[in-house]
Amino acid sequence: MAPDTATNAELLLIEDDVDLASSLAATLRDRGYRVRTATTGAAGLVEWAARRPDAVLVDLGLPDVDGTAVIERMRSEAATPIVVLSARHLEEERIRALDLGADDYLTKPFGTGELTARLRAVLRRAAGPWADANGRVEIGSLVVDFADRAVTVADRAVDLTPREFDVLKVLVSHAGRLVTHGQLLRAVWGTAYTEEAHYTHVYVSQIRRKLAAANPGGDTRSLIVAEPGVGYRVAER
């Protein structure tokens, strides 16, 4: 099976049906996704907090908590795309999940083609209004590929750590808008770190250094502008 356009995106699948989870994970890996699984809401939240995946697939009928509680918790901390996979057919169930912050809702059984199409759509939207059809954002000489989790400057690859990429991803998806330290901390590290503004200073400095090293004398120094004491702003393309 050919890889999807969202190759290398990391997914978290929270599904208590072990056989279904195994089958879905294998299929998605064949399409180029990296997939981690959890069989309970609690385990899923731990995995999500530790890794901050690019998107979450969650069942509503979990053994320990209702999936809507998982959605509500995740949405309180970050804008991670969430796709519900559920056997619940009632309209009010779908409305509740979407109102709580889910980005899409698939009713079981569903086809693999439809699932991957929905995933591509939510991943593209997560890249922000400047993204192209493949989830790539180009700002000056900087290109951030949300799907492949890849960064280039003047066509030169920039080797960012997963956390550095997550920081840059949040900033770029809000290009032209101020991202406060608190917003950045919640999106990348979670609510437990909302007072740790020095984290953002360290990581943004590292990102700037790596971008400048990839394109000495280029326009990278003006890409991420600091608003002293408040946060950061990435220039509009």
C-alpha cells in the first residue's frame, strides 16, 4: 500500500478493542504513519502528555472513562487534532463530542480510505491558514512540513529535536499572530508548565540558532520575533 501524503505524522490511537486497535495501527503504519496505542483513557492521556502526537484517534466507549472526558481534557491544553472513532450512532452523541472539541467523528464500521482522508484533512487544518494542500507552510526561506515533521531553510534540511519541532509548529501555525509564553507552554508541555516561561526562551533560542546555521546571512533571524515579556510572533509569509 502506498504511503499517505501525511507520511511520518505521529498518531495516538486510544481504543479498548485490542484486535481492532492492532488492525488499525498496522494499516496506518502501512500508510506511513507512526502509531502508538492505548487501551484506556488514563493510559491515553499519559501517552498524549508525554509525546504530544500530531493527531489523536479516540473511541468513546472506553473501559475507565468516557471518551468525551479524554477529548475535554486534551482540548483544555492543546489544539491537537482529535478524530472520534465510535459505534455510537445517535446525533446527540456526535454533537456532544464535536462541541467538546473533537475535529471529526467517524461511526464504526468505517473504511480505511475514509479514515485516512479525514486524517489528512485535520492535519492540514492544524497547519494553519498558510498551509498548502499537503500541510506545508512556507515563510520566506523557511518551509515547515507538518506531515513529514521536516524543516528546511533555503532548501537545506534543519535537524530539530521533536520538542523543538513542536515549538516551531505552534508558532508557524499562528503565523502573523502573537503566541504568548502561556499558550506555547500549554500547547507543547501541558498545563502543568504554564509558569515555566524559561522553557520557551531556551527552545526558541535553539531553533533560531539551528535555522541561522542552515542559512548564514539569510532571513532567518527575522522569522521569529520576540515580544519581550509576552511571547513570540512569526512573520506572515
